[in-house]
Amino acid sequence: MRKRDFPTLLLYVLSFLLLWEWLRPIEQLTDTDNIEVFILFLLVSLALSYLKLKWIWKFIIKSCYILIFLHHFYYEGSLFQFSWLSSFIANVVNNVGLLAARNWGDLSDEFRSFLFFILLWLMVYLIQYWLLRQQQIFIFFFMTLIYITVLDTFTNYEAKFAIIRTVVAGFTVMGMLAFYRILQREQVDSSPAFLKKWMVPLAGMIVFSVVVGIVSPKAAPIWPDPVPYLKAVKEGAGTTSGLGPHRIGYGTNDDRLGGPFIGDDSTVFLVEATGKHYWKVETKDIYTGKGWIPSGSTPIEFREGDFVPVYSIPGTVERLPETAKILPAETKHPLIVYPAGVQKLRDIKPVSPYEGLIQIDTTVERIKSFETEAYTVDFSVPKYKIEDLRKATGFNSGEMGLKFYQRYTLLPKNLPPRIKQLTEEITKGKKNWFDKAQAVEDYFGRNDYTYDQKKVALPGKDIDYVDQFLFETKRGYCDNFSTSMAVMLRTIGIPTRWVKGFTGGEFMKYNLKDGTKRVYKVTNNNAHSWVEVFLPNQGWIPFEPTKGFTNEIRIDYGSNTSTSNTQRAEPAPVQKPKVPPKEDSKQTSAGEKGFDFKLVWLKWKFFFKANWKWFALSLTGLAALIGILYRIRGKWVPYLLLLHYRFKKNDETIGKAYLILLRQLERYGLKRQKNQTLRNYARYVDQFFSTREMTRLTSYYEQYLYHKDLPEGGWQETCELWENLIKRTIA
């Protein structure tokens, strides 16, 4: 059991598969991303255990792995600028204090990831302990079965094949461990033939049990809905493939959109402003075919009263200054929201807990939540000119960087082509990006699309979310409309991004101290998504494709008055265009010549998410091939040795060749005993093969070993003896 042989390797592979079953549901049921990093950590940890490295090397390698990926996910700058380590250590110390105080909700994301790595580390140690020392893994196997069956019963996780995989891997491991316990107890030597006699019936039993379990009829469940809440809200589930509705509200995981929602009028925050505005929380830029994911994470910090580091409205656009006050509801971690055109956050009460600093992820433009009673937002309302909006007709490298353009026009490779065909029909005759975007926006209002929160489909495995909505169901809510418009415009080369936040809310009263200000209540029912289109020198322009919703952008059509975008009759604008500064565009264009690790990592990650099953099958096939080659190494290794040493002419070759012969004889089964001299061992080998070749070869080797001298051409004379012995070991 302590050898690095094929049966031990098989035990480790099967144990990895059992551990993998614990990770499979996490990405589907939680907001955890980059799950492939944790799977790879399990592989590395088990490989180090199998190779029997010293504990200090295993500790160093695992620690470096954890630190590298924590830095990649949560910190900027070079890995070898060790200043980030002090921030990480301070974060760990702070979070340990939160753990002691039982403030679970206050733990930072990087500390949660760190704890997850440590948990996996401990699980690998337990697996190693159960395999090598206890030789019993039933408890872990049983806990794995309970884990996946409970998730299958009480959540949306489908565990049919997970149960089959777990049963096959678990019973195989337990059967092999039972075999080795018998060998150890009876103190007998194992042989391949003896192992085969044990494993063949075991494999047959497992296959028979699985097949019978699959084909056997199943009785209907006596208790079809074990969760009373799911039973209560089951009505209105629509075509959701068995998935129950969700309660409406803001969520951070959008990698799988669709399905029904249930209304929730819980207050999220109050607003004091001159009129209604859309309130942004974050943006996302990668459409996967099922939903949206961010292209990365770039967390930075800024101080209260400083300019918020998001794309501002370019100086070419006329702006009107505005101020609003946000009064979060009585929740411990309110969302930090802001309108388009945000400039500053000030008058935060109480101040940010991060020593006056505010944390923001500039990739998704999301400000990290913290406990606050109120804060004030300074922002600018853009007033566009129609002739400026209509200037953009195509990509121009002088107006935006190529990487920026590619990032916001990226689409899945398997996107159905009829989406692009429909978009081209809708925008036929339109010459510029703005008019094309308006045409797509108006398309949903003029056709038979229905706004509905209940009878909303959830696309199946091979169905595209946008394609299903555009051509099949034509029924959905804001996510369906906004995602469809963003994807449609990308098919014709117009950069877009998906925006999440809240609509303006419900008017409650006028502010008694300032009659120009009104108070609005924003609830979970106001959670919303919309589209922003990037126009050079104008920034991010908001569009509202959702049927029944409107937003107002101020556009000067050249008359004496400004005209709104024939949308919502609200007293104030809702959005801001945001554009990278001109200098940034130049830097991006210049940087295209170099190697961009983040872009390569993003492409690899996106490709892995789309093809992870093929990766898993390929790795499994490769592991099986390696195992088979290792198992039959007695048939092909001797030929490699013969080929390698056949053309050697140096007499000193006998030293290495003789030692290789000893290892090959041991693999064949002629093991040299402890304290056995080479001459005695040579006589034993010659007696087994009925020759005198090993004794003669040993005599030459001893002459070389002790005298460092052979007659000229000695290796050529002994090479034939060596080859004959190698050939005899070919199984």
C-alpha cells in the first residue's frame, strides 16, 4: 500500500473522484466562481501525497499554490511585490477576530477563499490517512452519498449520475482496501494474478449493481415536495424544467438566467432626489449562452469625497450637476448604489469601516457593500446631441482600443446564427450604431413579446438563452429583454454591456426641508437589468428594451427644446455614458503588441467553462492510458532499454546498464534479497534462466566497479550478455 504502483495510483484517482463530487454542486448552487482552481488544488495535493514527498515540500508547494491564486483573484500588481502579503495577513487577522465574534457575514471574500483552500487541504489529509493507515474509507464514502442525495432532494442540483459515479468509485476503493487488509492480516505476498482474481468479481458486482439500479422501475415519491416553501410557491412555475421559482431581488450570480420569480416588496433603500433615476450596482461583459459572467476582477480603493474611479462622461458631452441622498433600509449590508454619471460619494454615516477607504471592483464597477445609515451621491446628467450620437458607424482604432472593442463584442462560438440574421433584418437601412441600437430597442415593443415573471422558461443544456426567448417563448422579464438586445447588437459589431441595478422606485412624499427633493422607496420588486451601448466620444449610452419599462435620456434634436428618447415620462435622467479617457485608449492600442496575461487567462477560463466536460474526459482517458502503459510496462520498457544502449560504445556504459538490469529483473519478479551479494544473486538468476550469462556479466561489472578498468572494447563484448538478459525479462 505504500508503494508507488498502479493499484495505489488507482486508489488515489478514485479518491479524487469522490472528492470532486463535493465540489461539483458548489458552482451551481452558490456564487462561488473559478471552481476549476480548487479542483486543480485537489489534484496537486493528491499527486504530492502519491509521490511521497517530504511534508516540508508538500507544505511549501501547497502554500505557494494558495498564495498565487489568492493574489490573482483579489490583489493588483506583481506577485513578487510582497507588499500585498502584509495586506493579506492583516485581512486574515481581522477575519479571525470576526470569527471569534461570530460575525460570519462580515468575513471578506479572500478570507472565505483561504478557508476553502484549508478545508480542501484537510480533506486530502484525511483521504491519505484513511487510504494508507486505516485502509478504510467507508465513512467518507457514506458521507459523500448523504451529501449528494440531500442536495438532490432539497435543491435544484440533479444528482442522478453523481450517485452512480459515487457508488462505482466508492465500492471500488472499498473492495481494493479490503483486499489489501486481507493480504496484511494473512501476511502473504500479492501477485498480479491474485489481484486479478479479486478485482474481476468486484468489477462485475459493481457493474451489475449499477445496471440493475438504473433499469429497475422506481416508485413515485411518497412526499413529492419535502420543502414546504417550495410547495407553497410551486404554482406558477411555468416551463422551468422542474425548477421552482425564485424570490425576486438583487442577486450576484447571473451565469444561468431564466425561470420564474415571485414578487417581494421588501424595501432595499430610500432616495431623496429631484426625480427618478436608474440605480446601478454592477455591469457584466461575457455572455456564456446561459447568462453573464464578469471577465475578471480589479479591486481598488478610493477615499470618501474623491472621484469614483469608473468611466466618466467625456468632456464632449454637456452635463448637468445633480445630487441625491441614499437612505438604506434596516439591513446589515445594504447594496451601495449610484446613478449613471456618478462623481463622488460623500457624507457617509458612519464612515467606511476600511479606515475611510471605499473598495470598488473597476472591472464590473461594483462598490463593495458596507454598513451605512446614509450617504450622498454627486453625479452629472448628460445632455446628448443627436448629431454626435450618430457619428459612430463602425470600429475605429483611433477612437477605442482593439482589446476594449473585442471585450464588449465577444460572443459564444456556438451562438445560433439566426440571432444575427434577425438583427440584420431589424437594422436594415440604418447607417450608424445609435440608430441600429434604437431599432433593436423598439423591436421588442412593436412585436408579440410579453413581459411575464412567472411563466418563464429556463433553457435546457443545449439551448441558448437568447435564442429561446427570441424565437420560441417570446415571454420573460428584464433579463430576457436586456440580454437579448446586448447579444443582438454584438452580432453586428456594436460594443455592449449588461447592467444590473434598480429602477427609480415609488414616489412617497416631498422633502419638507427642500421642496425640490422627493423621496422614493426602492424595493426588491425594482431590481432590474438594462443595456449600455458604447459610442466613441459619447461613452456608455443606456437603452431600455424591456417591454413596459422606459428610461429617459436627454437628447438635443436641434430644436429649441430638448427631447427625451420617447420613453419614460419621469422628471429626471437615468443614466450616464461612460467612456475610457482618450489617453487610456492610446495605451490600450499600444499594449496590444505585448503579451496580456489577463486576456489569455480570461480566454482560457471562458474556453474551460464551455468545454470542461471534454477536459475531464480527456484527462480521464489520459490517466487510463498512463495506467495501462504502467501496468504493461514489462512488455515495452525492455525494448526502449535495448534501443537506448544498443548504440553505446563507451566502456563505462556497463555501470549504468548493469544497475538498470537489476531494476528490470526486480520488475520481472527476481528480487534481490537484503544482504545478498551480487555473485549470489547472479547465480540465483542464472539458475532461474538456466544460463551462465548473469554470472559472466557480474564478473565484468565487478571488475569495472572495483578497478575502474575494462579491456578496450569490454562493453561491446558484454553488451550481448546484457541484451540477452533484458530480452528474458520481456513479459
